[in-house]
Amino acid sequence: MVEEITTEDVEAKLDDEDVQIVDIRQPGQFARGHIPGAINIPMSDLPSRIDEYEWGEEIVVACPIGQSSIQAAKLISSFEAVADDACIASMAGGYRDWDGELETEA
């Protein structure tokens, strides 16, 4: 079971250097605006790129509406390089509900 976390809680966690935000949207969407500090791994690339990262203790997955991020969080949690006690969550409502600051790619 993947935990869901509100956009407000995600925004509050941005000051915590230990949280990793994984944005699974396509690169063009990511470039137009993403949660500050997020890394972009499109959902279609996630299985082949999951071992490129050193996963921390707290991971939040973000997508457009908070649905595909649940599947991505399950996939990340099943990866053996992710600690068994890692907290992996899906951002409920996705970017549709995000009211916080966005970074853009130049």
C-alpha cells in the first residue's frame, strides 16, 4: 500500500533536505514547471532508470493528477536498492492541486 500525501504536506517537506521529489511527467512538462528540487524520471523510463539514483529515506512521487504516481511509487518501493523502511508516497491530486512555487528550466 502506497501512502498518499497532500500537496500542502509536500510543500512543507521541501525544507527537509532528506526528501526526494520524483516527477514522472514528460521532460517538456517538467521544463515548463516543477516542484523545486524535483528530479525528472518519466514514468515510461522509470523501470530502466531506477538504478541510476541513490534513493533516500523519504520519496514523494508527483504526476499530473495523482494517479500514475501511485503506480510509480509502488515500482520504486519494490526496487531492492530502496531501504525497506523508506517512506514512499504519492502526491495526492498531483500538479493539478499544486499551489506552491514552481521551478522552470531555462
